[in-house]
Amino acid sequence: MFYRPAEGHGLPHNPFNAIVTPRPIGWISTRGTLGDNLAPYSFFNAVAYVPPQVMFASTSAKPDRDGTKDSVAQLREAGVFCVNIVEHAARDAMNRSAATLPAGEDEFLAAGVEKAECLTIDCPRVALAPAALECRVTQIVQLPGEANFVTFGEVTGVHLRDDCLSDGMFDVTRFQPLARLGYRDYAVVREVFSLKRPGE
């Protein structure tokens, strides 16, 4: 089949986010004047090595946050955020933190997630995450659409859980990263293989 998004797809559910899969999940933590916040975003990725930079996109709004969501509202205030990597073991807590709560209600507490302080920024992080990336906002870009905002950040500090290191490498098989598929579906990384690039 072929469809033009502007004209609709005619299917029971939108296939777009089921096509671009799997996607890593950025479990974004922020701190603002109303308190701490934690929310998962699957429009997330690393975008540069030197300096290390990441991005995530927020694509909806809450009525109590002036056209966006808590994460973007708070990082606009503070200029910082933390990306917490989600492991399979944390899937239920991550899902609980996706609930739409009133601004100022702490998702760490609501989801039962242990909190720790970042070291290079004034922001909370998920204490038991396999890895956490402390970030300073470099830019927020508004995309076409009512509430589509992409936040870019430079990584200023990296936390790696000791049990996720193996022979000097960050080993994803030690914690099984969770990935987002389409609809309500997720995947977990349990099998890893290596390929050499041509000329290596």
C-alpha cells in the first residue's frame, strides 16, 4: 500500500512509529521550580561524538504546561536535563512514569524510582540506571505541528553502573536495553553480534 500522511492511512492505527523501530528510550529527568520530573521519550538518540550530544523530541502537550509537557517546560527553566538509559528490569517503573500527572507531582515518587543527584548539573537522575547522561541544553527547536519540540543537549557527565562494564567496555548484554516499537509494543536486546566495516 501507499499513503500520503496528510490524507490519512485508512488503517485502524497509525503505522508511522511502528515503521521506525526499534527506538532507544530516553528516560528524561528534569528539575524545575515545581520540583522534579521523570518521563520516557522514544524519539531519542545520540547525535554527535565530539563533544558528545543527544536529542529527544516531545510531541504532545498538557493543559497545565503552556503548549508542551513537564520535561520541556522544566528544562526551559533550568537549562539542563539527564538521560537515563532504560533496562528491561525497569520496564514497569518506566511505564508508570509515563502517566500524565499534574505539574509538580514527582514521577520518581509516583513510579517508585530511586533518585540520585547529578554531579555536573542541578538535576536528579535514576539511581539504578545502567547509564545516565548529564546534559546542558544547547538548543530547543520547534518543529512543524502544534507541540513538537526537539531538545539538543551536550553531555557534561556520564554515569556507568559498574556491573555493566566488561573488559573495559559498556556491555549491553549485562542489562538488556529496552527499545520502543510501534503501538504498545517494546523489544529487549538479548542478542548482540559484531561486524567489521570494510577496510578495517
